[in-house]
Amino acid sequence: MQIPPGPLLQQIDSPEDLKKLSKEQLHQVCDELRQYIIDVVSVHGGHFAASLGVVELSVALHYVYNTPYDQLVWDVGHQAYGHKILTGRRESFLSNRKYKGLSGFPKRSESEYDTFGVGHSSTSISAALGMAMAARYKGEKDRKSVAVIGDGSMTAGMAFEAMNHAGVADSDVLIILNDNCMSIDPNVGALKEYLTDISTSPAYNKVRDEVWNLLGKLPVGKKFTRDMASKLEASFKGMVNKSSNLFEALNLRYFGPIDGHNITKLVDTLSDLRHIPGPKLLHIVTVKGKGYALAEKDQTKWHAPGLFDKITGEIYKKKFDVPQAPKYQDVFGHTMIELAEANEKVMGITPAMPSGSSLKFMMEKMPHRAFDVGICEQHAVTLSAGLATQGLRVFCNIYSSFMQRAFDQVVHDVAIQKLPVVFCLDRAGLVGEDGPTHHGAYDIPYFRCIPNMIISAPMNEQELRNLMYTAQLESTELPFVIRYPRGEGVMPEWRKPLEAVTIGKGRRLRTGKDVAILSFGHPGNFAAAAIRELKGEGIEPAHYDMRFAKPLDAELLHEALRSYDKIVTVEDGTVVGGFGAAVLEFMAEHGYKNDVRILGIPDRVVEHGTLKELHKECGYDAPAIAEAVRDLCRISVAAIIAQPEA
Amino acid sequence: MQIPPGPLLQQIDSPEDLKKLSKEQLHQVCDELRQYIIDVVSVHGGHFAASLGVVELSVALHYVYNTPYDQLVWDVGHQAYGHKILTGRRESFLSNRKYKGLSGFPKRSESEYDTFGVGHSSTSISAALGMAMAARYKGEKDRKSVAVIGDGSMTAGMAFEAMNHAGVADSDVLIILNDNCMSIDPNVGALKEYLTDISTSPAYNKVRDEVWNLLGKLPVGKKFTRDMASKLEASFKGMVNKSSNLFEALNLRYFGPIDGHNITKLVDTLSDLRHIPGPKLLHIVTVKGKGYALAEKDQTKWHAPGLFDKITGEIYKKKFDVPQAPKYQDVFGHTMIELAEANEKVMGITPAMPSGSSLKFMMEKMPHRAFDVGICEQHAVTLSAGLATQGLRVFCNIYSSFMQRAFDQVVHDVAIQKLPVVFCLDRAGLVGEDGPTHHGAYDIPYFRCIPNMIISAPMNEQELRNLMYTAQLESTELPFVIRYPRGEGVMPEWRKPLEAVTIGKGRRLRTGKDVAILSFGHPGNFAAAAIRELKGEGIEPAHYDMRFAKPLDAELLHEALRSYDKIVTVEDGTVVGGFGAAVLEFMAEHGYKNDVRILGIPDRVVEHGTLKELHKECGYDAPAIAEAVRDLCRISVAAIIAQPEA
Ligand SMILES: [Mg+2]
Ligand SMILES: [Mg+2]
């Protein structure tokens, strides 16, 4: 489908072209850029509201700064569509987030304007500071670095760590705080309140009001003039401004807050700032979804709405004649409420993903027992540990790839202390369009190496519910990981009664001959499909849903390894050190010599695409599993033919 | 050896006993407690200066708060000796940090007064907040939670994350900021400057001076009286105080700074604070090493000085007649300078461990190319990535167990982008007396699962140097991990010329028969000793120093697996998912069926002790390796006897 850009945008193939325009024309560029984003995202999908909020900022930055020599780092990066469109990717933007197409995030290999790959939050200040320090070291005095970071990203500790360093590093780095009071969900925490406070009524304003109030009561007369009072006020203004700001406490020069949708003001301010040396922060206030009324009104819904009718605002939903399986996320969300209603010790924690994880169901119904702590995975885990020391049963829901940020806290605060925190690892395995930064590829190995961990994965909705139920039982005395993928399960009728599972016990789903498939989690369904496919060919694999990668079901493994020469393992995680490796370790320990084929995410960076495309590419969708089984059997047959006497 | 406590301390077996004393007697308790710490640490070793700095705080907290019902969380915990001595562990403190003895850190399994196990920094606020939220949820209104955190720990992001939450959580948590301007080395960063600023001349003081200056110039007379001026000042004092503080910006009530060695003031202040609801922060100023003059003067040296003569202050050093092997740390430190002198792209980064890592050598010599960024592992890694985008060759030195805190940054900012950052993982493997929180047990699996990583370990000093040299070559285009243990290597004559190593190539050290030992890193020396031991018994294992856990040396592995039926792997890391597992994965891929025994850190929490004790306990010291080889050979012989026709 043809999506024509506006007449000015049409001419912009690089920031060079943008710079040829007059400042007055930038209004129109912003309008056209906004319109183009709406046009493309409505029919091709992707993140939406965040990029609309920084249209003016994107234009102003490329207008004022000498990109790519000056280095621009977008935090998280789902707001960088305008940046991409302005930097030579207007046409290719139609392939945004599609298999082999543009990444939905800045990416170094995609463009020299993408100075730093992003996806996770709060990395931008560290990266930009590194660039600024390098420029300083190399004597590139005219080279500037800019980090654009949201108020949500600012709550993660590493942003603070970077500011703590930037304040003393004597480098030319500009931090632009894009303050829209939002993460994906509304931003939370003391910092957010503080930012709102200084935006809507800066400390200076408060003080001034009180000063005037006080001075107004002073007897102005011949000796004490209004002019003197003004002088007094000016002095206090200076002092208060100097000392009142959180960022200035960290030795960053603070500018703002200014309206982030006033392109003229932005261009003027950035032009000034470009020449001010040292570390500094510009606070701009923007509206997420700016320019698309519905998005401004419901910013969470329009964060990444899927396809929609840009005129009516109708978000297209697939319609089905038969009941569909729910999302694992929603099963988690509803089951939390059931568990919490039955067990007063149950609590829920999410670091800034109430909607994505569906913990919001519980947060709405039980606001004192379920919390969003902001983009703070580290704190989320140790807070959960603190709650667990008091006997509470905390479900800490963190996406697999974001859990990477709290790895130490899981080791140090939970596992070593044997605290029975429940980690629900949402979006475990490949995640699809968000790509490499978001794939939950590594959690099986990175958790499996930690002592005391229980690591489970449900093959379907009922299993998820039963694992959740088991995790919060008094008899469960260790940290309990439940990993499940993004998206739909397989059970339209999912609300079955809750039943305890024996920890470390898997399920034999079917017996077979010669070959057994050992699956872990949802890909068990791919294995089941593969088995159906193979049936017609006379190949009959056994199938075990192992359920636990740690502790392994020794009994079931002995059975499988004794009964079947050939073993195929399937998991939605890296083939290095994961569930398949656990089976190999078990075999080495017990002297088994079976042939083993490990299927899962290969040991390389897997790019973005639909889940279907990626499962196929990675070789663990149903056809690939069937082919692996066939291949093993062929080798087996070949061996028999070669040694007919055996 | 008998170490008698003073007469008051003698009577204190729990905080109950402490509370029986009068406030006036607390001075003497502090003196005796301080003396007892000096007496014990001088002859038994351990952390020193930190505990001396919080003697008064420890006494005051247990005097005022109702511990253990009120919950006290010590950040890091190496300063908690006073706390341990006051809470029933006076006698057992003589076993501090010894095998099977007291832990050098608070530990839940050791005492009900140790509410939260610590060791890594900056977890205390999250944990204490969790406890406070639990108390609130349970309606325990009289129950208080206190976190004691140093100014160094405050620089780590997770402390900020926790404050961001605490400020809005409406729970009774008190944060005590123990500000001594130190981590192990002097604290760095903007926050430290800010704290010094508000301690030595609080913003209020500055403003007051200027106000008085200004008001002094005002024509005080009949109408504008000195009293009015005072009123004006009072009003400004209130306003400025309210708005000037970084912590108050985060909605924490700020108290202080007060002298942390004034026991009376501490007791009075804490007594007041105990009754003030909500989240609050008390800023106390202390001197690390307080009361031991030499420690006050050189706080880094006396952080953990080893054994010393408490009278003369002489720190005992072992004396040797022959040249000794250097510490790996010092080899790293000196080699950094050599590399940096030859290659202007080389930079060094440490998060708060300049002395421990020996990066300080380079920091002193090349202050613009080597940096301490504070206790900020996350920032350290992403900053390194930012520098690497500019073509610089950054050696980011982080202890293995602290690297756990930057796992996501390694995945997301370094590995996915294929940036050739060099990670020197100091203190990899078991670390000895610091125990479970500090063992570098997990880095092989947690790094091995990440694509693009090169993971190496030197068997000796020369290998370390050559790996470092190789890592910074232009031809090295991927992230490069070099893991090495705490302490001495094996080469007194270590300063050999630097030579490039082929990435992914190991070394065949000796051929043998039947069995091959594949070792990774320093434990190769244990393997060599085992082989010497076995020689007398007619057992002749081959020995391969594999050097790289990723990529594996396929050629060498094919050779070993084809030539020897029995394989023993040895590594200074967990047996789950580590180097041994990598060998198993290789075998599965290529259809090898050798018998494999994997030696390394077992899959459980390993407690503290000397390295020798722990290597023995974990079964990979020389005798244990020899025994594993014997055992494999016995099985082999048994199998031959059982099947003589084979
Ligand atoms: Mg935001
Ligand atoms: Mg300190």
C-alpha cells in the first residue's frame, strides 16, 4: 500500500535536507511527520503514542545538532520512529518490525544515526556519557552527545548511577528528560511526583509566592522600597533555584521545564544548550500520543495498539466463531486474584508492567496487595525478598528479558536465603516483533546455575494455574520460577480447578518407540503437533512434558533414557546451558549414552519477526521437530543397515 | 586465645541486657565494644575500619529499637561486627569468617537479629521497605524497620530505586545514611560531593549567610525591625530546608546531618525518630576506622588489614625466602599499564574497586584513561559499551559476583551489539572467607548462554597477560571475558613478553592414556598436581588446559574425545551449565559417548572458609581430582573384568 508523506517530509532524506528548511517550516514538518507515523502505524502496526510525543523533539534535535557526528542516544527507543524517518528510513519504515525489515528500535547495524542499540530502559545516559568521554579523550571538542530519556526510564537505578558519574565527569553530555508522566502504564514513584511538582509549580514559583506574600506585608516606604524588595526576591530566587533541584544536587545544570511541543522554543533552547559545556539536563514536558486525540486520552491502550482505523480510531480485533485460548498473561492475572482471595499471604509485584503482565486485574481489585514499583527490576526482586522474610507469598512478575536486570538480586537476596519468592517470567522465549533485546532467551541457563531454584514452565493454561497454585503453598520452601511465553495458550476452557503439582515431577504424555521427545513448557504443543505429523509415517515418538528444568524428574528421565535410544529435547530458550544441557548433565552423571538432539533458540542473536517465522527459523516449530526426529531415525536406520548383525 | 571483653560488654548477651544500662553508661559500652573489635580482629582477622565507624550507631540502635521485633537491615554488612557482638554472638565472634564459624556478614540462619543476609551493597532499603510494607499490611503498627546504608552503597542504582518507592509507599521505614566519604576506597561521584556539601555547609547555612548579609544591608529602623528581619529569615529557612534536599525531593523526610559518634545525640535522635511515621532518612556523619588512629588515617589499607599488632599497628606479612608468585590482581594492574602505554585506545573502568582490582596502578599513572565510577556495575558496563562504540578498548574490571548485577547490560549493551569490551572478572570461583554472597560461582554459565561472548580463563600469570593482550587487539571483534581467581598465581617470574593467543584455542599440556583431564583456568594447576600424584600409581592422564569455555577448541576436543574414553573436567565454577556442560553439549552434537566426570562448585550454597578448605569440600582440589580419575579408572577396570571377551 502506498503511503505518501507530506510535501516537505517527501524531500527529507537526511538531516542535511531538514537543515535546509527555515525555522518557520518546521511546524509543517512536524505535522507531516506526525501524520506519516499515524498513517504507517495504523496499517503496519508498532509502537505509537511514544513517537507522537517526541515529534517536535526529533525534528529539533536533527535540525540543531550535527548528527551523526553529534551522537544521539534514544532511551528504550520505541519513541524513535520520527528519528528513523528523518534519517534516511522514510520508505523502509513501511517494513518496521517485520521479518527482515527495520527494527522497531534504534540499532547500530541499521544506520549510522543509531549510535546505540536500545530496547531496555535507562541505558542512554551511560552510553551517551561514554561517547562524550571518548570525544573528550580524543580532543573532539565540537562533538556533542545527547541522551533522550523518559520520566519512566529515569526511575531505574542505572539512570541514577549514570547521573552520579556524569555530574563529575566533566564531559559535554546533554540529558533530555522527556517527561510525560507515563511509562507504558502511568509512571509511579516519588520521582514522578517530584517532576510533576517542579513542572506544574516549580519550587521557585512556590517560594516566590511566599516571598511576595511576606514582602507584601513589609512596610514599604521611603527607606524600604519596592525596588529593595525586588532585589531581595531576586537574590532568593537565585539561591532557591540553585539549591532546590534534585538534578543540580547531582551537579547537572538544570534547564526547564519547557513545552516539548513548542518547536520554536525547542530549537532555540537546544541551539543555546549546544554551546554550553559540561553535563546538563533539559527537562521537557510532553504529551504521550500528542496529536492523536484518542491516544492522548488513553495512553496505555495506544502505546502499541495494533492495527487501527486512523479516522474512526477503531482498533481492529480478530473475530472468531469459536472460543479462543486466552493469553497466558490473562490467565496469570485472573489466577492471581483467585489465589489471593484464598490465601491472604499472596501479594503481587510488577516493575512497570501492570497492563502487559495483567497484574492490573489484581491491582484494581486489591490495591493493598499488588503493586507497580516502577521500572525497577532490582528493587522489585529485593522488595519481594523483604516481604518474603515476613512470611508473605510474593508473586514477582517480570518479563524474562527484563529479569536479566535483577539477576544478582535473585542470587543474593532470594536464592542464597532460600526465600520462597515466586518469579513469574512473562514473555519467556522468543517474543516476536520486539526482537533481540526482548527475546526471553537466557533465563533457563541463568537461573539453572543458581542453587535452590525451582524452575518450571507450563505447557498450557491449566498447568500455569497449577504451578502458580503450587508455588504459593506453605510446603513450597524455595524460590519458584514459572516461565511462560507471550500470547495465547491452547485451552479455550482454561478455568479448571486448581490442583497441586509435585515439585520436580513431569508428565508422560505418550509412550512410543525408539525415540522420545522431552519438552519443557509451551513448545510441548509444537512437539505434540510434530508427533501427529509423524504418525502417518510410522514414526512413534514418546512424549514427556518435563515441566521442571530444575529439579529434574529423575524417575521420568531414567524411564525415558532406558526406554528410548534417541532423545530430542525441545525448549523455548537458548540451546546453550538450558534444559537440554540439564538432560545431558543428568546423563553424564548416570552414565547414559543415548543420542541426543537439543532443539531451541540457537547460540546467535535472533532478529525480529512473527513468532511463527522465528520458531521456524530457529528450528523448533512442529515441522522442525518432526524433521529432527526423522533425521535421528534415519541415522538409526543407517546404523542398523550398516551393522545388520547387531 | 582468651580475649576478655570489658566489664559492661561482658554482661551483654542480648539487646535486653544493653537496655538495662543507663544512657550515661553507653559511652563505656562503646569504648569496650570498640576495644573488643580491635582485640579480636587484630588476632583473628576480618573487616575492620567499617565496624569501628558504627560502634555508636550499633549501640544506639539496639538501645532504642525493640530488636529483633523491630527489624534492622545492615547494608553490605561488613560493618555489623558490633551488631553481632551485641546480639548474643560475643563469644562466637572469635570464629568470625572461619570455616564452620560465624559469617563475616549478617545471615538469617545465624541469628534472628540478622533480618536479611547481605554482602553485596545497596539492598538494605528494598529489604527494609519490604519488611515495613509487610508490617503495615499485617497491622503491626508498632513495628519499625531500619536500613543502615553507607554513602558508597547509596551510589548504586538499586538504592535509588528503593527510595523512589519508599517515598510513596507510606510505610514506617527509617533509612540511616552512614556517611563517611568512603567505600573500600574513597567514595566518588556527584552524590558524594553533594553529601559533603550538605554536611560541611548545609544549604540552609549558605542561604542563611546570604540572607543575613542581605538583610544586614536593609535599613532596619522603626518600621522594619530586626524582629521582622528574623521572621523573614525564619520563613526562608523553612522554605529552603523544605525544598533544598535531594532526599526530600524523593519525599523522604530528611534529618541531620548529625555526628554519628555522639552516642547521646544518636540515642536522643533515634528515640524521636522511632515515633515519627512514614519514610524518613537520617544522615549521620562518621569516620571509618574511628578510634584506631592508623585506621582513621589510611582507611583503605585498614578496611580489612589482615592480622596486626594492635599496639604498634604493624600489619603482619608472611615472609618468604624465595620469590613468590604475585597476585593475579597485581599482574592485571601492571599489565594494564603496559597495554595502555603501547595502545592509546586502552582504557580501564572499575566500579569502586581500584585497590581490590589493582586498577589503581593505572589510575595513578594515567588518570584520564582509568576511572572509578563508584558502586555502579550497571553503569560501568554500559559506559564501557559507549566508549567502545568510539573505537576504544575498554577493560572493565568487575568481580565475578558483582558482575551479576550487570548481567543485562552485558547482554543488551555489549553482546547483542558485538562491542569488543573486555571484562576482567576478578575473584572468579570460590573466594574463601567472604563466603556465599561473594563466591564467583556462576559466571561461566551466565555468560556462556549469551551469543557472541568469548570466555577465557588463564591457568597462570603469563596466560592472563597474553589473554589481556589478545583481548585488546584490533582483530578481536567480540566481547572478551577473562576470569581469574582471587590471590596468588603460580609464576614468581611472571613478567614474560606479551604474546597473542588464538581465540578458541587451548593447550595440550601432556598426553596420557585412557583418561584426559580438561581443565579451565587456574584449577589446571590442581589438575597438574593430581597428575603428579597419580604418576606413582601408574595412572597417566592426559591434560588439556582448554583456556576458552567459549568458543570451545573443537580440534583439541575431537583429539581428546577420540583418544581417551574417560574425561574429567575441572573448573572453578558451578557444575551446572558451566565448562563441563559445554563439553557435554559438544559431545552430544558430535555423537561422542565418553564417560565424563564434571568437577567444580557443587549445586548448593557453599559457605565460607579458606580457599583450601573449600576446594577440598567442593571436591576439586588436587586429591579430589586424583580420586575422581582413580574412580573412573576403577570403573573402567571393573567393566573390563566383567566383560573379559570385550
Ligand atoms: Mg514517560
Ligand atoms: Mg561509606
